[in-house]
Amino acid sequence: FKIIFLDLKLGKKVNEGKTKEVYELPDIPGCVLMQSKDQITAGNAARKDRMEGKAAISNTTTSCVFQLLQEAGIKTAFVRKQSDTAFIAAHCEMIPIEWVCRRIATGSFLKRNPGVKEGYKFYPPKIEMFYKDDANNDPQWSEEQLIEAKFCFGGLPIGQTEVDIMARSTQAIFEILEKAWQPQNCTLVDLKIEFGVNILTKEIVLADVIDNDSWRLWPAGDRSQQKDKQSYRDLKEVTPEALQMVKRNFEWVAERVELLLKTKSQGRVVVLMGSPSDLSHCEKIKKACATFGIPCELRVTSAHKGPDETLRIKAEYEGDGIPTVFVAVAGRSNGLGPVMSGNTAYPVVNCPPLSADWGTQDVWSSLRLPSGLSCPTTLSPEGAAQFAAQIFGLNNHLVWAKLRASLLNTWISLKQADKKLRECTL
């Protein structure tokens, strides 16, 4: 959707919920406008109040969260923020299930599971689903109920494969957001999301909104400091002063949610090649690093023919304080990786460009190392970049998010391929 949006012509109202309105966009086929309201509710709107400025706060929160997830590689309906209180999204037929992912037991889980104490932690996070039915207080559903409902949305029947994809996606989305809040010393306790079927692509995507109504956030893991909508639910009486306190909590989140798109952690990959003839192999490493958002530099140096220059280049990158992973690309006899590993405390990984004629002999110079050295070997340029990304991902939530989304997308593609094959066979 590479379009410049100026004055948008609104079509008919497609839907209206407690906190937003959805409009068709006649000039942008396949898209809708999601307009937030200055309204806050609890208990299926049993409690309902106007909160000045909430629409803008909600829109900022949702836009930042969806941008983070989309840049990581999660498929979402989000297209772009349109105004202070609205964003443009792909038109979806919504699947009427709220997916909840919990790391810590609290709230309704404790009521439904007496005997479990607040604070119990779930490893892996616990997935639950609730059928959207206000009249019956959104009853909890099982996987079997969802499959037996035989739903079909946007032309896509909702069967076992689709349920599995939503469940897996829910966990991945939660874990990405949980990791993103950690640098701010904020615990993501649980998360509520919804999926829809994109009417153009016919695929399941994360849809609706993710704002301060969608999660529990505890600074420093302390419930008494909660900054989410629970502070509104817990009010014994809604006074103007109480509502201001709730609004301040929402503003606190909206200010910090923009930091989810940034990281203080730096990192780079430096690829050292023994010969310029290895350039095409090294360019693949650089291209793969770019997919993780990791800067990558290419250098030419030979540990055999110019060890002093190799160590000078190494010192250059050790001296500026930027965390670095060295990738040694040397064919035939690989002295580059072992020499680097023996002379730096930074991680070194071998990625030799093996030829069909001598590959089985040449690889031993990368695998068989003197004692005291530690440089693993991967033959895939993409694998070398991923290894570096996994190191940086320990302290960089943006890199980690891309790795986590990649795992999910690989799993989904295999699941869909299996479904397609079985349908052809049957």
C-alpha cells in the first residue's frame, strides 16, 4: 500500500464497537479506517465513561505496537497511522475469538482456577480463547469448540490448521512484546488480541487494535504500579479525580510505547575475507545481516600473508566499543578464523566458501582447531548472519523480534504446505 494519503473520503460505517468505529475507504480498495473514540469501558460496557484524549492515546499505542510487530515480520492488518485518532488497516473479516496469552496468573484466571495463587508463572506462556458474545460475558472456548463451530470468514474455513496458526502466532506476538518492554523494566503480564481474514489475500492476520485495554503492564513487576486498564476496572467509584489518575496511566504507556521501536544496544558484523575472489560469498552474509537490521562491513585481509595487518584491522574494531561479531571467510587453508579467535575476546565464526572439488578437505582447517580457540563453523552465509543475530538478540529486542517472527513464519509456511498437500491428495 504505497499510497500518499491526503484527504480521505469515508465510505459507509462497517462496524462500531465500544471504543472504535470502522469505515470503508472507497478510494483505497481493500482498506478501512479505524477511528478510536474517547471512551473507556469495563465489564462488557457495564461501566462506561468518556475520557478526553483517550482516542489519541489508544491510536498512538496501537500504531507503535503494530509497527514493531510488522517490522519484525508478523503479518498484521495495519497499513499506517492516518491521524492522531485513526489508522488505516487492511479490510478483514474478523474471527470472533479473543486470544489471551498469560505469563503471570492474575485477574479472571484466578477466579476460574481456584487454588492458583496470583503471581504463578507459566512456562511457556498460557494460551486461552474466549468467544466474543457480550450477552454471555465472552465465554471461554476450547480448541474443539472453535473447530466444531465450522466458521468461514473471508472465504477461509477455520479448521485445525487455522486454529494452530492463531495459537502459535498469539504466543510469538506476546513474546515479542514481552521482550520489547523488558528494557524499560516493565513486565508484560498478559495480552489479548484478535485475528481477521484479509479479504484480498485470504490469509489470517493480526487485526483490530493492541492498546492499553489489551494488556496488563506492571512496572518493575509490581502490580501496585499497574499502568493498564485494570486501574480503571479496580475503581470503587469513578470520580473526575479517579479518571484523571487512569488517564495519567494511559499517557505513561503512550509515551513509553514509542521506545519499543528503538534500542540502545549497538552491534555490527565485520566480515573478513582472505581474498577478493570471495566477495560474492561475503555479499550474501551482508544481505542476510540487513534482514535483521544489523550493520555489516566487508574487509580483505589474509592471516597467512599479512598477519600483522589482520591483527591491526581487528584492533580497529575492538577499540571503538561497538559490540562486534567477526565472520572469517577463507577457502583452502583457513588460518583467518583461528588466528582471529586466538587474538580477540569477541565472537568469531568461520564461514568458508567451499568448492565442489576440495570442499571435504578444506573444511577441516575450519573445524580442527588448536586448544583454547572457539570459532564455530557454518557453511551457509545466511547461517553466519543468523548466528550473529542470535548473539545480538540477547541484548537487542528489535533483532530478537525478527528472529522470533522468522521462527513463526517458517512454522506457518510448513503448516500451510502440509494442508495444501493433504487437500491435493484427498
